[in-house]
Amino acid sequence: MSGVAVVTGAGSGIGREVARALLDAGYRVALAGRRADALAGTADGAADALVQPTDVADPTQVSALFEATTSRWGRVDVVFNNAGTFGPAGDPDDIPVEAWQQTVAVNLTGAFLCAREAFRVMKHQDPRGGRIINNGSISAHAPRPGSAAYTATKHAITGLTKSLSLDGRPYDIACGQIDIGNAATEMTAGIANGARQADGRVLPEPTFDARHVAEAVRYMAGLPLSANVQFMTVTATTMPFIGRG
């Protein structure tokens, strides 16, 4: 067995691909997401999958996720903090405060809550330690137009990743971040048809198979705790990221 993993946002897209890749690699995987039917679709009957409907913005549900995982398998070795939402689009004065707060609750607070529970388990299990991998996004480096809420949370994830890395050192807890640009999922389907650029034009952008993200996360997860991928960026090769906007 490769260990025990928790994957949030596991019902679709990158989360589904990563969860299945980890299952294929021999991990026992707790699948977290809001929809039980979508999680069951990811599990596809796998004996080593635990379906645990979870709203990551709810501390009680996040605690229940980790309690269910440790009750079944006794430990947690890897957490992939992947659950997220694009949130509202528009100029800052057009963004409703409630929509901003909801984006922060899911993208940032949700990642913190899962990391908090992971620390609680990883500090005290035997063997001690584990690994947290945060899904940052290209927006942790550069914004798209009209994306203040999403971009702010993804920049904040970078700060969270660094703090978790530092605070985890005494307990053999490693933390890294993967920043993804234009993986082809349901969430990014519109990008291939046309995305607003910094100069106001709307242009189609290249995408790449999300399975390559899963391969990258599986590599990060499989390292010994003496080594860590601190930051990794995986993008469609010709997407408009490197260069002037």
C-alpha cells in the first residue's frame, strides 16, 4: 500500500483525475466534495475509496472528513487541497460582498481547515508526518481580467503553502503547491472557446489533458518526506502566461 490520501473537490475535473491516479498507484483515498453522486462516480466501485460528502467551508464537515478517514484507515499521509470556485467576475465595484466572502470561504478557508485537520492527525500518528499539496493556479502568479476574488485567494494560497511548510518542519509535514494553467476540465471549458485577455480581446486559449496534472500530483505525493516539490507550474505550452499581456 502507498498510504492514505484525502482529495477535496474529488467529484469532477482535476480532483477526479488525481483521485483516480492515486487509487491506481495503490493509495487508499478519501473522496471529498459536495455531491455524493459525483464522488461515487469518481470512486467507480473501488474498494479503497471512501466517499465522504463535504463542504470544505464548514469546519464541522471538514472535521468529520478526517475523522471518517482515520476511523477507516488509521492515518493520513497525503492531502490534496483542490476544492475551489472561480467566484464572481467583474470589476471590483461590481462584485457582491457575499460572493467575495463565499469565494474566500471555499478557496482559502477551506484549504486552511483541511490543513488544520491534517496537522492534527499527522503530528501524532506513527510513523509521524505527511504531505499537503495545495492547488494554487496560474492565478497565484498573474490575474485574469475581472477576477479579484479568485486571484486574491490563489495568491493567498501561496502564503498558506509557505507557512505550512515552515510550521510543518518540526513534525515531518511537507507542503507543496501545484499551479495549473488551462487543464481541460468542465470548469475551464469556456477557455477553449474564448477568454478575455488583458487588452480586452476575447481569444480562444490552448488547453491540455488534466491527466498530466494527476501524474504531477502523484509524483509530488510519492516523494519521501525528506524531499519536497515546493512549487510546480504545469501549463498548456502556448497559453498566454509567459510574456506581456
